[in-house]
Amino acid sequence: MSISLKGRDFLTLKDFTKEEIEYLLDLSAKLKYKKKNGIPMDELKGKNVVLIFEKTSTRTRCSFEVGAFDLGMHATYLDPSCSQIGKKESIADTARVLSRIYDGIEYRGFEQTIVEELAKYSDVPIWNGLTNEYHPTQMLADMLTIREQLGDLEGKKLTYMGDARYNMGNSYMIACSKMGMHFTACAPKKYFPSPELVAQCEEYCKLSGGSIRLTEDVNEGTKGADIICTDVWVSMGEPEEVWQERIDDLTPYRVTMDVMKNAGEKAIFLHCLPSYHDLKTKIGKEIGEKFGLEEMEVTDEVFESSYSRVFEEAENRMHTIKAVMAATLGAFENEQV
């Protein structure tokens, strides 16, 4: 079956079928092979993209910039101090201006409604680099990593530990339900995903053969899992006051070596990064001094162990983001993927 995503926005995986997601993963693997073997892939030479970052990032910015350059494109980076979006210029006006200058627009920031409004008024593809609700580019990177490490996606058991109410928990549940995987949110009940999204993903599971489970029991939630993943307990932009509450609530859901052993010898650990697994960062040191913690959502022992695939995962951000740009801008359409 021929698949074309030319002209499509990339806002959330809810908008894509299993076959379209598989196409993006296959294209990612192909572009990764070309990158590793020095094969030119500048089919989009002469095009220009703009990257709007209301929340800063290392992996997302570098992935979009290097991906764009590899495809022959130029990239403009707008940090929080450079863009007038939502300040002096409305989101709609921003979209209508930038889409007359650029061939594609990336947005990383706050509410999902912002990236959706950009898409509504833009004449070129809009790519979601992260919002409060969804992180679809991260999901492609994680699915590619799982496929590389475990051979397939369908039937695999993925457990997300910690606060499953926001972009990472939501996006894992969507991705798993689309791809026929078995998703478990392992967290206190008040940190479960919204009932509305759970119901929507259960409908996806009816088509894919996947499943969704929500549990507060760490032993039950991680037993036999193929993938254990987590994220920081406090997201960018949240007030400092929530730290103590999150630490009290989520410390029992830290990814430890006992958790990984309960999952099994062949299980892998994923984390979108950055991670507070030691005190070697400014924030990590501050957390240690204020709350007496040497590690938070994952122990350093797990992070540095043979279970961990976090750096393979981080690299795959670039290959999968490159695939999203290439597919939605119409590159490689006549090649077999």
C-alpha cells in the first residue's frame, strides 16, 4: 500500500493510523542507515524551516536542526525571547506570516491548542516538538528504539512509572494503543491519565489488539514488562511548591534495579531526558540539598546499567524527526521504504 504524508501536520499520533506510523518508522530506519553510511539525502535542498521554542530543549532543537541540514534545508531557531507569538502577535497571525516565508514550522511550548491553532492558519506543515499534552516526536524515537532492541512492537508490554497525566504518559498510551502494544500506567490513582483519553485509546486497542491497564501496584505493574519508562516528576514551568508533593507521592514509583529485575532480564529502560539520576547538574544538586535526595525518578544504578537504552533513544530523536520533516514535505515519495 502506497502511503503519502505530504502536506500533513504532525500534532499528535491520534491523527495517524498504525500503517502511517509504521511508514514513518521505516523511513526513520532508512534515513538512519543513510546517515551511518554517508549516503547523501539532501532531497529538500533549498527549503527553509522555522523552529519556535517557548520551552527550551537540547535533543529536540538539535534533532530538528541537524535533520533539516541533512535534508538540505536551512533552519531558523526562535527562542522564547525572539518570538512575538501570543505577545505582540496572535498565533493566527504568526502562522499566516511564517507560512509565507517557510516550508515547515515546528512548535515546542505549552498548550496543545497553540500548535493546533498554528496548524489551522498555516499553509505549510506544523510539527509538534512538545506541548503540555503530547510529545509525538519522542514517541517515534521510542518506538524505533524498541523495534531495534526487541525486534517488534506488536504484543510488547510497556510500563510507564510516575506522573502519567501529561505529555509522556498520554503519548505512550496513544502510541501503544495504536501499535498493538500493552500499556500500563503504574502510579498513584491521582496521577492516572484522564478517563476521556483512556476511553479513546481503548477504542484504538480494539483495532490493534493492544490493551491498557492502570495500577498503583509496582510489583504487578512491572512484572514481565518488556519496556520500563519514566520521566521527571516536575515539568518545565511548574512551580517549585509542587516538588515536595511529587516526591512524597512518586518516590515509591522510582525505577530501581528491583523494578528492572521484576520486569525481566531482556527488559529495557527508556527515559526522554534530561534525568535526575545523580547530583551532577545544577538542579540535581539543588534537589539534593533541599530534599535530601541523591536521585529521583530513576536510580543511577539503572540509568548506567545494561538495561538502559536512553542514549540510543536520544539519537533516534534525530532520525525520526528527520523522517517526519521528509515525509510531510514530500521527500522520498517515489522511493521504496
